[in-house]
Amino acid sequence: MKPARTKTPRKLLVKKGSQTSLKDPVGVYCRVRPLSLPDQECCIEVINNTTVQLHTPEGYRLNRNGDYKETQYSFKQVFGTHTTQKELFDVVANPLVDDLIHGKNGLLFTYGVTGSGKTHTMTGSPGEGGLLPRCLDMIFNSIGTFQAKRYVFKSNDRNSMDIQCEVDALLERQKREAMPNPKTPSGKRQVDPEFADMINVQEFCKAEEVDEDSVYGVFVSYIEIYNNYIYDLLEEVPFDPIKPKWNSCSTPMRSTEFVPPQSKLLREDKNHNMYVAGCTEVEVKSTEEAFEVFWRGQKKRRIANTHLNRESSRSHSVFNIKLVQAPLDADGDNVLQEKEQITISQLSLVDLAGSERTNRTKAEGNRLREAGNINQSLMTLRTCMEVLRENQMYGTNKMVPYRDSKLTHLFKNYFDGEGKVRMIVCVNPKAEDYEESLQVMRFAEVTQEVEVARPVDRAICGLTPGRRYRNQARGGPVGDEPLVTEVVLQSFPPLPSCELLDINDEQTLPRLIEALEKRHHLRQMMIEEFHKQSITFKALLQEFDNAVLNKENYIQGKLNEKEKVISGQKLEIERLEKKNKTLEYKIEILEKTTTIYEEDKRTLQQELEAQSQKLQRQFSDKRRLEARLQGMVTETTMKWEKECERRVAAKQLEMQNKLWVKDEKLKQLKAIVTEPKAEKPERPSRERDREKVTQRAVSPSPVPNAPPIRLRHRRSRSAGDRWVDHKPASNVQTETVMQPHVPHAITVSVANEKALAKCEKYMLTHQELASDGEIETKLIKGDVYKTRGGGQSVQFTDIETLKQESPTGRKRRSSSAAPAQPDGTESEWTDVETRCSVAVEMRAGSQLGPGYQHHAQPKRKKP
């Protein structure tokens, strides 16, 4: 049997997979208080028993550009304005009190803005008791007849309980009763009329299935958390500074030496449960006595008058009800004197201070500081709830900031799974509290999503149940031996009178001897019967022992079989665990291999995409190059067509010029033949030549006919190198004596990379018209270099010029025609139109080099 723990809250160590893995959400309930005035604007509407709806008040809609927004919030249950305290208690607090009596912990706190009815819900009002007096009434109704005597249980400073025997408890009671001012209130004292109506609960309520073989003790404590400091409201200290503190000499101390109430510290017991060190715990025996202790501490609680509430709580109050339970001994008479068998459960009733905005409460000074600490502690509570929800929903392991506030630090064990948690959200439906109510609703929505581990069941005591009532029916401890003796003596025959009245009396002694002989005979018979029965009983005991031994042997055999089965199962489990580890290792290796393959796959995909993009670019470049080559082919075709037309036109013009020259010579010859010789022709004057309009003379072709002669080749200085002879197709073949010639050269019409790669020198033959109208041939030379990219480049180094000139200098003239000479010689004037019969066209942006193109267009002959 596993003993129950004696710490509070109770925490039993259980194995994994037990019911502690089950979790329940925090139960959040909503209570709507009635409006103070019937004509007030309402912003909260109860839709059904689980949903409320918030309406944006009129003033807020104007401030937000007329936006109208309705928000609905769901709770475990919603209590409207007509809900009674009894209905609220039955739904919310009754299950917590039932768990308390059965050894489980509970936490119930009210939350809301100031003036929303939190204190009324928890404490109540005259004639309508709240949750706290109803919880006390249910507890004492359930354990009233099973309570232990006072001081049987005694609290210590280690968050546990000690147990005393009846004698020590009696001495303790006499000692306390002898004190002039006992701390513990007496149950015989008359109830204070100030709160008599608040604890007068008409409805009888008690828990079911109370353990009758145990005794119970109830201890209460009352603390407040003010400005994030913990104070004991039941501590006997000179709280009022007007009353002086008396020293050992029976003289009052100075006012500067008053002892203010000392704040308490939070400590952690050996089971990691939080408790208030040095807190006063009072043992109570009735509802009246417990509520009297509560009322005594309530008078010390800090309240103040604010702009929103006449009696606003300035601190968080915590009323703890600790129920101690210990089993009776085997006889059912006294408490079992084993500390390990004590079970302690605790119910904490928390009345939180209301959240408020200082611009509405008009708080100043201490009230402003109090409001800041209240809001800070409530904000820490909200942060803890949000972190808990995030850890549970998303599997994170963030640290919950319990230590940021005394309130959350005190109750951290409840949220870690030490009991049920219930919250009552109190709201005021008036429109002025709309924004505060909205924040409260959002906090409640977050809290409902937090799950708390379900507490474990109490360990079962191994003693026989029903001990108490069995001992009472027996009437106390009575021995069996006197009853047997009395029965045996009554079965003997009565003895005759033994008084001898006369010395000669011979009847009395024989009668006495006869009676004694009969008794002796009866005694012998009874002894024999007793021996027979004892022998029979011994035989029965022997049979019973044999049967028990057989049973034990059978059970031992079964146990051995079970142990073998368990051992086999353990070996199987170990084998499966090893196999599982092996599979996990293989899975880990496969996951790593998969990760490597996935990385390789991503790398290959990236490379494939890069190659695809590269191929796409190459395909685009190819199409662009094809388009460019197509354009170049088209351009070259058009160029050659124009060149052919130009050459045909030039040839036609040359033939026309030759025919014209012959006609002129024939005319001159005819004129010489027909003209008389005596007369000498008179040379006309220059003025007359200008006035006379005749047909324009056309100069002969710029390429005169010459007898063929042997060409002399000019030897280049770089005859030892391999040359690329670039001669454009548009060049005109000249009939000059000097002709450019390079031996062993590669002649090309268009420069290409293949030819340049085989040679070291480059020469470009370029033709253009000089200023006098003659064709001038230029030889542009350069060196071929290999580039870093694998191509070739040409650097021009020299230019050679071949030019043909007439031995007689010709002059330009602007006249429209040239007169024929009488002697048949050609005029020294050169017609501009004749000399410019070949036009020069240059590509835009080009310099001296292969960019020149010649297009000879035939001139139209004037009529």
C-alpha cells in the first residue's frame, strides 16, 4: 500500500501512462450583473446559456467613423442578471467542494473590472450568501459527525500537518482555554449579527460517499497580495498605529517604534509546492466559526473609495480552506497515529482586484500606485495563460513567467496539474465599461484554451472498511472471557447451605459432599467434552492449515507461472526495445541519406535549371544570329545588285563617252577638211565664250586606253610574312603600271577569322576619288594579334597610296559647256560633272578602313 502524501497541494508520484496524462480545460464561467439604473445604455447581451454578445456603444461608433461591430464570446456557462447565488454555487463551486472532501485540490477565482460584482459573488450580501459561506456550509454538513477533536491535528511551518494522540490534544485544549485571549474562536459564542444573514443558508447541501472510517479537520487562512507583497490578515499584530505597543516595563513605546505588518515570503516545500511561510492557520469546527475568522480578516483588507466604486478592493485576497483527513485505527476507536496516512486537500477562493484605467478612476498618489500594481499582476496572469496556451497548442517549451508576480507564483502548482481550476468572469453591462469588458472577454477566451492535468485519485488505506460503526454496535471493547466463566458457573448445580447449626448434624455435610461430587463429575464431563471439541477444533485447524497451504502452493505455482510469463514478456520487451532502437537507428540513417539525396537532387535541379537557361540563351543567340545573318545576306544581295547596276551604267556611260569623243573628232576633222586653208580661225574671246551657249563638252573616260606594258611588282618590306590580302568586291580594276602584289598571300573579299588565324600581316585595298576626280588607291597595312578570348585583332601600322594624275593640270570651271578647239585638241578645262561621274558613299560612323563602299551611278546626259 502506497501512503498518501501530507503536503499541500497533494502530489503523488505516478508512472507514465496514468491518468495524469489526461487534461481538462480551465472552466471559465461568465456572470452578468444587473444595471444600476434602468435607463443606462447596455453593451452586453446574453444570447444563450453559453454565449454573450458585445455591442459597440453609440459614442464609440462616432469615434470610429460610424463602424458598428458586434462580437460574440462563448463560455462553459453564462449566468444572466437574474441568476441566484444558489444556482451559481451548484454549477461552479459544488464540484470543487466535493473534490476537496475526496482529497483533491481546487482553485476558484473571480476576474473582472472594478465594480463588476466580484466580491458580491465570492462573499455575498445580507440575506444572500456568496460562494464562500456556501462552500463552508457544504463542508461542515458533510463531515460534521466525523470531525476530530480540536488539536488532534496541528499545523507546522513546513506546509504539512502533525498528528497528536487524545491525551496531548486534551492538554493542548486545556492550555489554550486557560489563556486570557484565545486565538481560536469558540463554537459556543453567539454569531455576530453583522454577518449572521450572510451565512444563514437555507438550502442543505452535502457531499456524497464521505469516508466514514476517517476523521477530519478544517483549517482556514486568509492572506492578501497588496502592491505585490503578501500580508497575513489573521496575524495578531498592532495594526492600528493609534494604539501604542507596550514594552516589558509596562510603558508605552514611542510612536516611531510601532511594528508595521510584516510581509510574508513564498517558499517551496520538498514536493516543489508553493506556500506562504509563517501564515496563520486556524482550526475551525463550524460554518459560523470559519466565517467569523474570515470576517475578522476582511476588516483588515485594504479597500478605498474610487471614482468608479465606493468600496474598491485594492488588493487580491486569498481564502484557503485546508481539509485534513486521517483514518481510524483497526478497532475504529482512535485516530491512526501514522503521519504518512494523513491526506491534505486545499480549496483556494481568490477575489482578484478589479482591473481599471487611471484616467477613469481619477486615481492619485497611493491609489495610482495601487492601480499600477494591480494591473501589472493581472497582466502577468494573462501572460502566463498565453504562454501556457502557446506551449500546449504548438508544442513549444517556453518558460512560463510565474515569478514575475506573487499572484501567479503562489498558484503555479495548480496550472502544473495539482487540481481543478475554475474562473468566474464578472462583467458590468454598462456602456462606460465597454473597453475594459472587451479586454476581460479576450483574456477569458485565451484562458479557456489552457488545459490543466487531471489530479490523481487518493491512495486507498489498507484497513477494513466499516470500523467506526462496527465498534459502536459492539458498545465498546468488551472481553469474551468473563462471559464464558459466567455461563459455565450458571450451568453448575447450586450448592446447598453449608452452615452447621448442630455438632450432631449429619445431613449438611453429606449433601454438600454429594453436590460437590456432582459438580466434580460435571466438571470432568465438561473437561472431556472440551478435550473432544479441542481435538475436533485442532483437526479442523489442521485441515484449514492444509487447505491454506494447498492454496498457498497453488497460488505460488500460479505466481511462478505468472513470473515466468512476465520474465518472458520482459525479455520480449527488451528484444523489441533493442529492435526498436535498431530500427530507429536505421530510420535515422535513412533520414540522413534522404537528406543527402534531397540536397543532391536540389543541386542537380539547380544545375539542370542553369543548363536549361544556358541552352535557352544559346538558342536565343542562335536565332538572333540567324536573323542577323539573314539580314546580312539580304543586305549583301541588294548591295551586289546595286553594284551590278552601277557597273552596267558605268560601262554604258564609258561607251557613250567614247562614241561622243569619236563624233567630236569626226566633226573637227570634217571642219578642217571643209574649211579653206587661207583663212585662219579666229580665237573667240573669253566674254564671247561665256555668252555663247553650246552643248557641254564631256571629258573622255578617266581611264584612258594605253598600250599594254609589263607590270613591275613592288616588293614589300615584309615579304617573309604570310599576308591576308583584303580586296573588297566593289574595287575598280585600274590600268596603272604600278599594281599592288604580295606573293603567297591569301586573297579574300571579306575578312574572316579563318584567314586571319593563318597569317601574321593584313593589307586592305581601298579606293576613293581624289579632289581632282581621279581614283586613288590606298593600301592599309597592319599586324594580326591573337586575343585572350581566342580570336584575332588587327592593329593598323602603315598606309601606302597609289594615285594617277594627268601630266597637264586641269582646272575647274563653272560654265555649262566647253567650246571645241579649232585645232582639234582637248580643252584644258575639266568639266566638274564629267569628273564627278563616280559618286562616293560612306557608312555612318566609319573611319578609314574596310567600311567604304563605292556605288557608281550613271549621270543623265543633258539634252
